[in-house]
Amino acid sequence: MPLSASGQRRFLARTTRMVGLSFLSASFATLLLEIPSDLDLLVAALPLYGLMAAGFVIIGRTRSLAWTVTVLVAGVATILLLDLDALGGGTASTAAAAIVLGSGALPALIVCNLDAPARIITLSMGATLVLVATIITSSATVSPLEGLLSVVIGWSILTGVTVWLSVSISRALARIARLGRAHLAERHATQTEAQRRQGARLLHDTVLATLTLLAHSGVGVSPDALRAQASEDARLLRQLRLGGTPMPRSSGAYTLEATETSDLGHTLESVKQRFDRMGLTVSWHGAGRLLLPSDVLDAFLLSLAECLENVRRHSGVSNAEVTITQDDTTVRAMVTDTGVGFDLEQVDAAKLGLAESVVARIREVGGRTRLFSAPGSGTTVVLEVPKL
């Protein structure tokens, strides 16, 4: 809000500059409509107009109260100067120029000076002097009442415009603040949901997988491999209990330190060793050394490991093929087995292993997942992630 209030003051100051310079130019142009044969009046008035123009420019940048007083004094002096017969004043054009100056240019100072008592008092005194000077200067061509009304109306209109602008801007800032709070709340909720989903995936890929093995008495897995996996899971749970936020290094292995880029050839080795221990024979083909950003690498390896875990648990075979390829923009992994397969239309979209641990995980890093399977024909999963 402080920055917004500062922006509001700058906006009002620039509005003062724009309105003031516009009416000041109109006043000088009115003065030129009837150029006297003696140019003494123009020569005398030009420096005062220049001083007021410079004042409006500076006020538009700094809202200087001193320059506000300077513009008011120069304006009153100019209005009185336009009535001097000795310089060729007292004509219809000089009276019109004085009225435009007193009812349009000088009231523009209201726009940026209604926010403090000292400024309001200064404007009130200045308005009184402008009113008197304008009535005196224009009395030769218009009635005092017309001069009075023109000045009063001009100052009143700009006062109303200033109040309307201030109220409108305050309301707009309040709405922006509410939108900002709503955005922060939504962002917090989104982050909380993302953390919940990440935690669910993490537990599904590690602890629940190990518990499933235990429930089946570790069939097909050696006791040493089962103990090693349980030890990794126990370490992960200790980190979670102590408030850590583990970042996955590879499926079944987590660390609290994340790197900007990782060597895929090195981290793939962890996946290979895990499934070797679990009794799944995996044939690896294609590129084995690539560089990916850490978040993309995490999603890629964890999804790949989950696909292999699904082969081990559900395919009915003990071997799988993994082919890794790349081009200038994309890294792909194709996981294939010759197992029992399944009907894609019968898969529950809410199943965590497929929807979250594979499809959603790849989608969140800008990649995509394709799945091909049919009963009795095995299963093929294609994972694609961007390099950048």
C-alpha cells in the first residue's frame, strides 16, 4: 500500500502538470489573438508565463509546495499585469487571457495539493488573491459578477474532479489489495496441495511399495534387497518427521540437497541397481549420458522407476526393455514389457500410481506421457520431457 499511495501522488502531480500547462497555453494563445502594436505587454508577460510553465513541470515531478506558491504568485502578478493600460492591457483579449489563467490554469494546482492542511491553506489564500485579481482585470470588459462566477466555477470544478480522482484511485487500490490477498491465498493453497500430492507420490513410490512386498512375504526379492529398501524408507520417514522436504534423487533414494543439473548416466545407475535387487531384469538401450535440469530429471527418473515397478508388480513377467533417446529439445524413455497387458479404458483415472506418479509428474515439468496396452499384448509407456 505505501508504494501504491506514492504512485497515486505521482499520478495526481502529473495530472496537475498536464491540466496546468494546457490552460496556461490557452491563456497565452488568447493573449495573442489581439496583438497590440506596442509589444511591451507581451515582453513583460512572457517571463511570467515561462516561470509558471517551469513551475508546473517541476510540480509534476516533485509536488513542491514552494513551487506551488511560486506559480500562484506569478499567476496573480500576470493577471494584474494584463490590466495595465501603460503596457497595452485592459482589452478584451487580455481580459479573456486573465480569466482563462485564473479559472483554469491556476486551479489545476488543486489536483495535487488537497492531501495536507498546509497545502489546503496555501491554496485557499491563493484562490482569494486570484479571484480579486481576475475581477479587477476583467472588469473593463465583463461585469464583476461574470468574472467572479468564472473563477469560482473553475476552482469548484477542479476541486470536484480532484476529490473524485482521489476517491476512485483509493477504491481501485483497495480492490487491487484485495486481489493481491486473494492471489496469495490461492497461491498458498496451490502450494499446499502440490506439497500434499508430492508427499503422496513419494510415499506411494517408496514406503507403500515396500509394505506391499512385505504383505506378499517378499516373494521374488532377496532378504538383503528388502532390508536395504526398508532402510532407505526409514531414513526418508525420519527426514519427514524432522520437518525436512526431501527432493527426489532417484526412485527409492532421496536427498535434501537439490542440484541445478545432474548427470543422467550416473543417476540411472541407481534405478538399475534397485530393480536388479528386486529381481526384475531390465535391458537398457540408447543414450545413457544426458544433462537435464534437476526438477525435470527428478520427474523423469521417478516416473521411469514407477513404470518399471508396475511391470514388476502387475505384468506377470520378470523382464522389461527401456530405450532412452534424445534430440535437440526432448529426452524420451520407452518402457516395454511382454506381460499380460490391460484394457486402457478400464484403468481408474484416480489411481495414484498411474495418474500421479507418472502422468501428472511428467506433465508438471512440461512433458507428456503416452500409454499403449491391450490384454495379452504387453504394455508400452513413452515418457517425454523437455531439455530446457
